[in-house]
Amino acid sequence: MKIESRPGGKDIEGWQLARELTQKVYRLTKKPAVAKDYGLKKQIQDAAGSSMHNIAEGFDSETNPEFIRFLRYAKRSCTEVQSELYVALDEEYISSGEFKYTYELARRTRATIRGFITYLKNYEERKPTNREPRT
């Protein structure tokens, strides 16, 4: 299905990875064992979706510092997905292969978001100001 219009931030690599992570998590939560554990299912779906949604919401912010704030939320959501994956593994809801793949995807997503945060912070530090120095 081709969609012509996607939300803000669609061209950001971190958003693309967060979308992939969200898709993978939703597939995992369709497994009968995970689906029966409603608390875990909801928590991991919410965390994965939050990683994607916070990037999109932050993209629409007025300033880079505000965008960075939303990116930090997205990064933390990836860490939460990783933690929830341990629960799913420990309860034997998912295989070690599923765990490793999804955990690594969350790690890559988090690292990419962290790199983007660093880029934006460096940009802010280098950005020229329109003010004259006080004498």
C-alpha cells in the first residue's frame, strides 16, 4: 500500500526505525501467549508506539531544544521496549531469536535517535545569533 502523505518526521532515520520497531512489536504481541498477557501487551505496544510518535510530534515543535526533548522521550521508549522484551523472554512468550532481533532493533533505533540528538545539540551550539555583543 503506497501512502503519499506521511506524518512529520517521516524522512528522519530514527522515525523509520521506530516505525519498524513498532511493526515488529505489534507482530510479536499477536502471538497467543503475549496476547493473553494484556498488561505486557499494552505496555510494550505503547512503548514502541511512543518511540515513533514522539519523533513525529517533536518534528512539529517550534525549536530544536523542544524537538530534542521529544527525541529524548522517544529514546527512553526504546529502552522501555527492551525491558519489556526481557519480560516476554523470561515468561517464554517469545523465542530467544525473536528477543535478540527485536532487542537489537530497539538498540539501533535508540542509537540513531541519540545520534540525531547530538547533531541537533551541536547545530544549536554553532548557530549564529542575531544579537550584537554587549560592550
